Amino acid sequence: MTAPEVAQSPPCMPPWFGQECSILKPTFQRSRATWLAYLLIAFYGFMLNSLGPITPLLKREMGLTYAVSSLHFTAFAAGILLVGLFGHRVIRRLGIRRSLWTGAWGLSVGVLVLIAGRTPALTLPASLVMGSVGSLLLILVPSSLSEEHGKHCAVALSEANVVASSVSATAPLLVGWLAGTAAGWRLGLGLAALAPAGLFLSLGRTPVFADTSERATDSTLKPQPLPRLFWYYWAGLVLSVSVEFCMLSWSGDFLARELGMSPARGSQMTSLFLVGMVMGRLAGSRIVQRLAAPRLLLGSILLAAGGFLLFWRTGTRLPALTGLFLTGLGVASLYPILLSLALGTSRGQAVQASARATLASGLAILASPLILGSIADALGIARAYGIVAVFLAIVFIVVLVAENGQGLRSPQRG
């Protein structure tokens, strides 16, 4: 694949836009670069999901308040925002290959400082490094898969999220198990932090990334404004990630307060949402090969909305838990499909578009649980959870407008 071809063809333009890419592959094939991308985003997801369960452990060990201990996740989310705003400039300077490994090693260093720290003066900056430097992976993996797989990037992104979700789901279990052993949770995370070393030794010389580095440095030196249609999908990304983290953050508390479960039992039942997401992403990665992505997206939103209403309004444990699982099943495909659609509008600016998509995730992770919690303080958790239904309804409308708005491609902002 040559540089002019990338410049002339958007990397992930879906076929329903009436524009085929000149670089499309006839069938979906997983190269060594594809597997490297999958494993690196799984590493990132594992460390992100580890931060939640270790926060109470850090609170207890260091005698922190709830407010100070919660700043670890806030610092990580702030790092995501920073890389979403400025990460594409770093990538233009370093090139994709070096930026990729900078993100992987930076995440490792942040984790090692975090587990070595015995004071917030070390652990909070470590969380910021994890979120900022590590989140270069959140930009580069989608954009690299988009460049690599052309019209099949929706499949690649879905599969990447399957791998990441499956690995990430083990993080709370591993931290919880090791915390009760003589080895301690730090040993487990320390060993996991060495994963990039193994990946570098086995896949670090993958030629595709070396080639991509030269292409992307060329094509992104003078980034163009992203089209208005991209920002519609970007809004959908913010809202869909918001739904995801509202469910992960507060569904356990909802089950405890509204359905009479113990707090521990309510937290455990949150795993039903994660199981639904893993299964949904696995199924979505197959369905998207046979069904147009917008149809899968609209169907997924309706499934998530139906499951959420069951969870939110029934007031009975079994239907509510079934609804929690169905919500995860429906939400699962929203992020990878919306991301593939957003990248498909990027006009050869895949890195810049992926950086802005990362910004969407950071905003959602930082703000949505806080917004829901604040409403819950004022109105109660049951009423506050109505915001999730509002988010899903707006995503549905955004997708309908975007699918019928091919005239919205005029440049707006970058």
C-alpha cells in the first residue's frame, strides 16, 4: 500500500456512503499487525479496569479519604482528555510505530510507579501518566486497524473490543483474588505491566507498523478539518460511552437500594453487564460481516433500551438482572461501530479522527458517572437513572440523522 493511495482514499469508508476505497482487501485477514493491535488494546483495557478495584485498596493502605482516593480515576480520565486534544500532534512528531511503543511502555511505567508508590504524591501522577501516555494506544490501535483493513475495519474494531473486553473482565477478579493472598495485588499488576516486553520481542518488528509510520507522518503533517458528519458520530460516541460507564459505576448501587440486595451482592451482579458486553461484541464482530453497520447499530440501541427499561422499571430482581445483561448485550456494539463510522468520514485523517474519538471517551468517562451521581444525590438513584434512557434515545436520533445526512460532509472543525 503506497502513500498516495492512503491520501486518496478514506481508510474506513463504509460502502453505504456510495464510495469504495481503492485499497480494500477482498476478505478479512488478521495479520501480525492486527494481532499486535488487539493485544495492545487488551493490555490497555486490563490496566484501565484494574484501576477501579485497586482504588479502595489504596484508600485503606494509605488512609485516604473517598475524595482523594477517587482522584486516581479522575487523573486517568484527565490523561485521556489530554491525549485526545494533543495526541495526534505527538504522533505526527514521533511517527506511528514509535508512538505506539511509547504508549505501551508509558502505560507500563505508570503502572509500576503506581504499585511502588506509598503516597498520593506518587500514585496520582502515575495515574495521570497511565491515562495520558498510555492512551496513545487508544488513538493508534483504531487508526492502524482502519488503515490496515479498509472496509473491513468495523470487523477489526469489533474483534479488538472482544479481545479487550474479555481480558479486561479478568482484572477485577485477579486484583480481588491476589489482594487476599500473601503475594498481594501489586505482584499481579507488576507482572502484567511487563506484557509490552513480551509483545515487543515477539511482534515489535512487524513491518506494517514501520510502513504505516512513514505514511501517516506524511499524510497528517497538514491535517484538514474533520467533516460535520464526523461530529455527529462523535456525539454518539460520547453518549454511548456515557451509558456504558453509568451502568458500570452505579448499577450495583441501584440494585442494592431499589431491589434490596446487599451492597456486595449488588456490586457482584454488575458482572452481568460485563458478560453481556463480551458476548455482544463477540456476536457483533460476526454480524457486522453480514449486516450493514447502521442497521446493526440501530438494532443494538433498541436492544440496549429494551434491556435498560427492564432493569430500571420492573422492581423485581430476576427481570432487572435479565435487563442488566441485555443492556450490556446491546451496548456492546455501539462503541466499535460508531468508531468505525466516524473514522470512515475522516478523509484520510484517521489519526486526527481517532484522537478526537479518544477525547469523546475521556469526556464520557470523566463526566457521566459524576453527572448521574449528582442527580442521584438530589432526586434519588431510581429517578437519576432515567438519564441513561435519554442518552440512548439521543444516540438513536443521531444515528438516524447521520445516516440520512450525507450532505453533512462539509468541513466544520478539526
